[in-house]
Amino acid sequence: MKIELIYPKWPKLPNQPEFHLPPHGPVCFAAALPPDVEVSFCDEHVQEINYDTDADLVAISCMLTCQMPRGWQIADRFREMEMPVMFGGIGTMLHPEETLRHADSVFLGEAEGRMESVIEDARKGQLKPVYDFLRNNPDPALIKPARRDILQRELYNFRGVQMVDLVHASRGCRFNCFPCCTPYLGGRCFRPRPIENVVEEVAGIDNNRLFFVDNSLAQDDDWEKELFRALIPLKKKWISHPIKDDDEILDLAARAGCWYVYQAIVDMSEVIAERIRRYKERGIGVEGTILLGLDKHDEDYIKRMVDFLLELELDLAEFTIMTPFPGTPLREELQQQGRILHNDWARYTCGETVFQPAQLSVEKLNELNQYAWNTFYHDCSIEIKMAKLYVDVIKREKEDGTFRRIKLNRTRRWGRDKP
């Protein structure tokens, strides 16, 4: 059996340079398939979709809400050609009923241990409309190394610099942050993979630069320490979401190759300032992630926040507008208050306001979001700040003998050279 696996494109944040990371969901899905299933993969961000496929099943993987409308368009075209279409991924889990109008089947939940029966149904032409495993998570020990062999790896570079590969050491999250849909999707139970499995996968990735996409590594102190100790001999350089603010853990993270972290900055407290300082004194860079549009935010607060960020000397900052995604406590609250403006999902990018702010007009919040980007990067562009981080990691790689250049086939994307 042959599957055409497609990852639809989505609109990027307008203030960021356009670069593309190799997707994680599709390669994890492919790893869960029976070994006799042939997979042809297309990431629409860097490739063109082949509608003239001889596949037996089209599988569309969507991670984001703003990705769904494009996924539905692709599905409709394949179904007009009488090709069976199945959807999966986080975005599908948030939009199952809408998606079913464009698909023969939707898969909800995590794929490990489930795909044998699904593929058997597909072979018989008897796909069920819904496979619902959303509240029945598999044993993390079943998670196999992702199928990165289905990627055209040379396409994932930015101006000749190889992008990070994505990997995960755990699923689920014990925290319950109000703008986040993770508790709805993966549950509030922290589910770590066996560390020996994580190390085996990391060691086998043909890339020295990785991104641990776990919601948070700071969920179990002993596990976090064990993971970092196990990573030290691999000499990989990696990015992650927050690490526990603990001296021993931070020291281990630095020794294990932590390159930089994404750190949510929720206020202007000394606690935040001290946390950033403690990362940086260990040589760990920081990209601040800042959510704009909370009910306490007025114009003065947002402008003072930007000034505070400049004082912190962050390596990078990413500003996003609070967005009420399905499956979040935030959406339920704003729906009850009648403050959601529309459900035009393609505009749920975190780059524009789709709800009525408490203390600002929609137009003013959009304006302040642009103000934040412009002011933070007023003296040094985001491209240069990104380049500084990459210069730092290259220096580290040269020091420990892991640096290597990549060879790029510059004619494979869209059939012509790209700058």
C-alpha cells in the first residue's frame, strides 16, 4: 500500500524571516505505520504537491488551526479525483467536525499502536469516518524514531545554514496555561519516553542541531537531570522550551549542549529578569516569547514591556497576539463573554487580533504588535540577531569538533535556484 502524506502550508508571521523547519508530526506518523506501507511525503512549504499520484490513500497532517483551510482545499481536490483522504495531527484534533466535511476519515489522537488496524481498513476500502483515540494515549515506549528519511533534508536551510531537526523526549504537560490547547490534546499527565529511546534517536539524527519540541522540559526534576546527563556525550546543540530554574539542572543543560531556550515572558518582574540572567551566565541564549492582548494590557503596559525586554538584552524576541484557539480555556472564556470576532481560521496566525481586547481596540492592538516588533529590532534586524546565534553555535561546534558544512542542491526547490 502507498500513502501520499501531505503537510499543507500556512501563512507565516509577517515580521519574521521566512524559513522552514522540517515538520515533526508527519515523520512521527510515518514511524507508526506498518513497515510494508510505502510513504511519499510532500511539505508544501518547500515542495509542490503532486496531484497525479498513484497512492492508495492521501493522508493530510495539520499542526495549526491556520493550516486547516489549506488542508481542506487540498483534500477537496483529491476527493474530486475520487482519491480517499484521511486527516490527522493536532489541527485536525481541534477541528474534527469541520474536517470531516472534507475527508473520508479523521484520525484523532496519537498514532502509535493504532495504525495497523487503520491501514487494514484502508486496504479493504472500509475506512471509518472517525478513529477517536483522543483520550486514550499510547505507552510512550511505543514511540519509534521519527522517519526523517521521508524528508528532502537539503530543502530545510536558511541562506545556506542547515535548520534544526525536531525531536521530542516526552508528551503531555502537567501545566494548564490558559492560552494553550495541550491539556485538551495530550492530557495533563506528563508522559516521558524511555530516556534510552530518546538518546538512541538523537544519536541517529544526521544533524548536530536539534529542537526539543516538548511543551516543557521542566516537569520532573529527576527525569530532566537524567536526560541532560545522557545527552552530554552526544555533543549535540539543541533548543528547547523552558528548563527548570535550578542551579544543577541549568548547569547540566549547558553541559548537554543547550544552545538557547524559548522563554515565555509574562510580566516585568525581577523574577523574569533573574531567570534570563541565569540562562545567559551559563552561555544559554534566550528567545523571549511575548503574548500581547491580555486583559491587563493597555497601551502603556505594552510599551513598558518592550522597554523591559530591551533592558534584558534578549538574543531574540517573538511577539504574538493572544489567540483563542479551540480546546483552550481562553476560547471558552471569550466565547462566554461574546468577545470572539470571527472563525476565519486562516487568520488565526497569532499575527492579528481575532477577538475584542479588554482595554484596547482591535486596530490599536494590531498597531502595538507592530510597534513591539519595530522597537525591539530598531537597531539590529532579526536576521542579524539570528545570525549571531548561529555564529555562536558554529563556534561551539568547532571547539568540540562537531562542525561540518552541508552541501545544498539548489535546484530542487520549485525547480530553480533560490537565494
